[in-house]
Amino acid sequence: MLFILFIGIGIWCSPVPEPVDPRAWHLMAVFAATVIGLIISPYPLGAMAIFSLTAVAATGLLSIEEVLAGFADPTIWMVACAFFISRGFIKTGFGRRVGFIFISKLGQSSLGLAYGLVLTDLLFAPAMPSTAARSGGIITPLFRSISEAYESTPERGTERKIGAFLAQCVVQCNTITCAMFLTSMAGNPMIGKLAGEMGITITWTSWALAAIVPGLISLAVIPLLLYRFYPPELKKTPEIVHAGPR
């Protein structure tokens, strides 16, 4: 933390370039210290953000109204609510239960398993704007469990048995689900906000209607293409259907 303060104070006290406003230079000092703090992470992200907001307000660089203006944005609260819901899915294990249901219904083959994972991702995408939470908290544990059940791991040199194929399906299809809904990725609301500033209104519904058809087609085609050009060695997986809830 002392290193972060040293960086911020160093930039603050350094000579201000002639064309630059001193207030803007000091804001850059706080911003640079914040970025370094997020990289080093001496405290959680939320704590670092509060420290930065406090520093900006205490030094008079911005008024309290300016500092808190972002919290009045409805888009921010929409994303925040989606994050709360996503944590509930992970904490309760609901996401994994749904994933097991899809696997139990479609898991007779490795291609069916891939579609089960894709459908799970698609189902939770509208309510989980964090791709890390969605993929890391729900989807990845599912496909890793499947891979380990079939002893398909890089450590054994057997990743091509089924694990590598499922991993590619998860990664490639996650990029599609991220683009299908306004709340399926944290950056999407920012796109909507920037469009609004240009006079273009993008609602959750209009975004979904525009993306749903190309998105569903992509999700249907990608596993098939991977199955053709990056095929798993294991084609049939009848045993895995018993992983579903009974």
C-alpha cells in the first residue's frame, strides 16, 4: 500500500506539463495509483475503489455530487442486481444442478455433453454479467468433473480424449453468450450507455432481439464444427447421464 501511495504522491508532486490543467494532472495521479492498486491488490477491488473516491473527494478534485454521480445511473444498478443474482446461483449450487440436468438429458455422447454445457451457459447468461463467475463458477467445474471422470487431463497426456474438446466448446461458445444479452457481460451496459449518448436507445429487449437469432445459430454450429475439426477420441458417454439429479 505504501508503494501505491508513493506512486500517487510522486505523480501529484511532479511538474505539471504546460498544456495540462493542474486539476486534470492530479486526477491522473489518483487514477494511476488506483490502477496500480488494482493490479497489486493489497486490498479487494471494492476497498480500492472506496479509497480512490475518498481521495478525490477529500482533495477537492471532484465534488461529492460528481463522485457519486455514477451511482444514480440505472444501468449500474441493473448490472449490480445481476451480480447479486449470479452470486446466489453459485452459492446455492443452483447453477450446477441445472447443468447436471442438461447433462443427464443430453449426455449420451461427447457432442451432447458439449451442447449441455452450452445450454447451461446460455440459460444463466442473462442474469450473470460476470463471465468469470459464469464460466469459472458453474461451467468450468462441470466440464472438469466430466474430464476427470474419464481420466482426460493434461497431466496424463489424455486431454484429447474428451477434455480438450469440451474446453474449446466452453470457451468459444462463451464469447457468443457474452454478446447475446445486455447483462451477459459487464462491458455491454457501457456500450448501451455510449450509444445512448449518441442518441441511440438500446434496451435489454432490443439488444436480445437483435442478437438472439445469430447467437443461437452460432451456438448450434460451433460444437458441430469443433466435433468435426477438433474431435474427441471418446464419442459415446452413456455413463455420464447418471450424474443428473435423481
